[in-house]
Amino acid sequence: MTLMRMSKLFSKTLREVPADAETEGHRLLVRSGMITPIAAGVYAYMPLGLRVLHSIQSIIREEMDREGPDGRAGQELLMPSLVPIEFYERSGRDQTMAEILFRLTDHHDREFALGPTHEEVFVEVFKRNVQSYRDLPLMLYQIATKFRDEPRPRGGLIRLRQFTMKDLYSFDVDEAGLDVSYQMMFDAYVRVFERCGVPVIPALADSGAMGGNDTHEFLYLTEIGEDHCLLCPKCGYAANAEVATFVKESAYADEEAKPLEEIDTPGLTTIEALAEHLGVPKSKTCKAVFYTVTYGDEGGGTREDAVLVAIRGDMDVNESKLKNALGAIEVQYMDEAAVTRAGFVAGSASAVGLEKMKVVADDLVVQERNLVAGANKPDKHLLNVNHDRDWKADIVADIALAADGMSCSNCQTPMDERRGIEMGQVFKLGVKYSEAFEAFFLDAEGQQRPAVMGSYGIGIERLLAAIVEENRDEAGIIWPRQLAPYDVHLVGLQVEKPEVREAAESLVGELESAGLSVLYDDREESPGVKFNDADLLGMPLRVTVSPRNLDKGSVELRLRAGDENELVARDAAVAEIKARLASD
RNA sequence: CGGGGUGUAGCUCAGUCAGGCUAGAGCGCACGGUUCGGGACCGUGAGGUCGGCGGUUCGAAUCCGCCCACCCCGACCA
């Protein structure tokens, strides 16, 4: 359809916004009638909104199908949403993703999940079709609906429970091949976001429940984002706060160890209060934080344990790093009540004298000398606590959270902390799934080897949300030309007058013949209503046909992104319109 | 899952604290008329299980209990 008459258009614009609209972009999408909320994290996509989603998908398909240097390219297919639970049991993700998995049971008590992601299904299908290295490399993808029972959907289209994802999976003979696939997808993603008019930065990320090694997220930087990342203004280092490293300079490593001393600290249960009372910087203290840790075991079950985490008092624990250091499925912060219940002294805890408890220490705190730490007795702390002498960590690792102003580990420049939304992520998975599913191929030497995999996702609705967030003003959406539902918004004023209607209809015909798509406002509404709707809906170019203009033998053009009206001769209208759109 | 909030017409909301006649407004919608370059105006009209169930009461949108949905903060999250 290259023409839509607004008198026939199913969705209508809203003068008032549903109260629960969240971000400005979300408000505009709802007000413009492009999307309609159905349930928490579930939306209906109306005709105009769907056209944009389709345009986004076309761009993504073009970039996925583009041939790489050695001729490899994505091939599109479609996997089911209904996936037998065994698939996820086999990869262990029925456990690691248990909370977000939508499960259902059929009439024969057979269990299924609504696919939250499809590594398992792709690797199974791969296995059935590939036996030889001659078939590799392969890149398979789909654009399909995913289901995730998010504990808390939010931000309009930012965190949905049902959404569309483009997910591509690469299969290579070895790591070197994976590197090629990964780089290809990385480059393709840069092009996709560029073409969609959304600025992103690739940032180092955590692979989390996906498994695997290298991974980058493509972050759209915005105040409404839920991810935190650290950016180095000098060398360009960019990383999600979950994995961001920074320079840790020890402050007291050179001090002579002094004798341990117990002091009274009545009522001092926070690092701030303690440091202030003693007149020392927070960095001179050692903070103890307790976590309940969940590990997966061989049988597919889980077991829990408690750990004490020691970190310098001026820093916070990075739970992702902690989880990775422990090889755990989950770590859960123990609040004061839980700590007390577990028999520890909240506010005066430390690893000193704590037997048979696993202790994880940040790699900085173990270097420092003569720190202040809890005495594990109410209202008592210890001075001059030293690692090795007074306590010993079972695991020493970088588990500190990077924060604004900390120094870049590449170039020592202070980094900026920013918020962002993850638009897409690329993972080097390695052989985790191919081994679990025995997806082997025979190499040139006749050796059986697991395919080396990568996986690459883009959230389509999230991208839509970012596009609107990025391309708007007070009046409405300003679609980038390549994504606009229609090229031209043709407004007929006083269309009940035959001369206006005839002029508008004939111009519509000419525009269609010229290959342009047209949203034609043929409603009998006042000019204000029509202009405001045109601004709200955001087509790149507005063309006004009215008695006033026709009297001058003209029509009027106005770029949505600009603020100038321009009269052009009716006879030259199509050529002028094409020129305006091309230069937009 | 913890904390907070909201649920009354298609939308935005008032009315609930202090129970009382046919439950209201604006916008939208329908019809008629006047208008026509930035969300016009006049008139007429349709539209409601007051989130649900139960209770208290002569009487419940209003008080009590349970439940549900949605939103916000946190936990959580590829």
C-alpha cells in the first residue's frame, strides 16, 4: 500500500496521553496511535507503527544478507516459539533462565517453553543438516517473537515480555573463523544502527546467562537507560559497568604493619560514620558484605552457600564480577536482617577470625596495610588489619564496581559514567551449545569437532523506541526518511470543496506514480487538527493543498524537521517534493 | 519478591476523607447548523457491571475483608 487515506486509517491520534506513558518517546508512540498497550510489557502494533517495524526489519535483513569477504552471509529462516523444555534442560538454561522462562504444558503433560532466545533450537537444526567442514561457515538468522517473563517490564517498549528479535547464530570450524563472523556482525550492527538514525557505542559487556567469552553491547546513550556504562573520553574505552575495569591505586601498601588493636565504636555501623569518627578516609577501611550464592550442580539442581566479600571501604561490590569470580548462577545481597539471622554482626563484620566461611576479596584490599575493619562483635572494630596476617581470602579477584571519575585502565584518564539502553549484543559463544547438543562436524582430517558458535541479537521494538526517543520534538515524531510510515503527508484543507479534493487526489496519483508513498489527510477537519496530527505523526514532508494555495496555482511544502513553509507551483510539485525528500 | 500508588464513560480526571435522591466534567463519538491556515463554535444525543467477589448498613463509587489488574521505586534482567 503506497496510499493511506486518513479517513480510513484504523488508528487515531489521541489528544490526551494515557496516564501510564513513561518516556517522551513512549508517549508519542501511544499518542500517535502507532502502538497500543495490552498488558504489562505487551503491546499491539497499529498500522503506522507496524510499517516502521517492517522498515526496521528490512534494513536489518539487508545487513544480515550482505556478503562478507569470503562470501559468507546470513540466511534467514524461522524457528518455532513453542520449544520443548528438553532443549533448555540440555543447555542448563531451564535453571539459569528459570525466572524469565514462560512455561506451558500440553494435553499430554508435555512441557514447553515459549522461546526466550534460540541458541538451543538453532544448534539442533544445525546438527541435523551439517556434518562436514565443507558446509561451514554458516550464519543463520530469524526475525521472530521472543517471550521473557521479565520480573518487571518497564519503559514502554524498552523492556517487554513479548518482543521481536533478530537473532543470528554463526557456526565456524574454529576460533579464527568465529573471529571473522563476529567482526562481520559487529560491522553489520554498526551499519544497522547508523541507518536507523540511532547513535550507539559498542561497549564491553558481561556474557551472563548466555555463556561464552567476548561480547559487546551496542548502547544507545540516554538518561532513561537502565544500563550503566563507563566511557573513556581519551582512548575510547567503553564498557558496561558490570565488567568495566579501572585503575586501582593502592594507598597504604607501603606502610609497616602495625599491631592489631580493638577499639570501641558504639553505634557506628556504616563506613561513613566509622571513617568520620576515626578521622580517616573511607579508603582506609575494609568493608564486609555478605552474599547468598547459588551454584548449579551437575544434576541440574542448585545449591546455596553464603560468602563474605571484602572490599575497600570507598568502593562498591560489582555483583556481576563477583558472580563470575565464584562461577555462580546467582548472588544475592544479604540485608542487615539476613546477616543477623545468619549469625553475623551486621555493621561490625569482617573476615578476621571468621572460620569456615568462604571469603572473596577484591584484589586491591588485600594489598593495603593497617585498615579498619569490623571486629565481629557489636560496637567494636579493629585497627591495623592486614591480609595474610589477620585474615585470608579464599578467592582474590577484581570485584569492584567502576564509577564515574575512576581512571581508565588503558590510559589512566578519568572515565565518565553514563546510562544507556542495550540495542543489541554480539557474543562469542564458543562450543558451549555445540558440545551440549553434540553438534559436531568432520574436519579435513576426518576428526570430529564441535562447531564454534557466535550469537547476535537486536531488539526490534527497543530499536523503534530509541528511534523515536532520538528523533522528536515537542510536537511529535520526526521520522528519518528511510523509516517513516509514509514519505509524504498530504494535507487537504477544506477537502469538501470539489476543487481542493480534485487537486489533492490528482497530486496523490502523481506522487504514487513517482514511487512515493502518501498519507493523505482527506478528513473534514479544521486546519489546526490536521497540522497538529501531521506534526505528531511525523512524516518527513508535509504537502498542503488548500483553496488559498490553489488560487496561486501552488501547493505548500514543509519539511517536518524544519520550520519553513514553501510555496511551489502545482505543476512542479512532484519534482520539488522528490528534491526535498532527497535532500532531507 | 519487598515498598509505594492507582483503578469511576473510548481518553484525561473530579466525586471516596465525612455513606443518602436519576454518578459528574472536559476531550472524543453521533446528528443538525455555523465555521475553516495551528487541536473552532452553537444545539441535541448516545455512552457507566464506579476493577472483581464477599461483608457491614434502611441505603455503598464512598466503610471493612479478600482477590485481580496497571504504574512507580528497589530486587531482578541476554
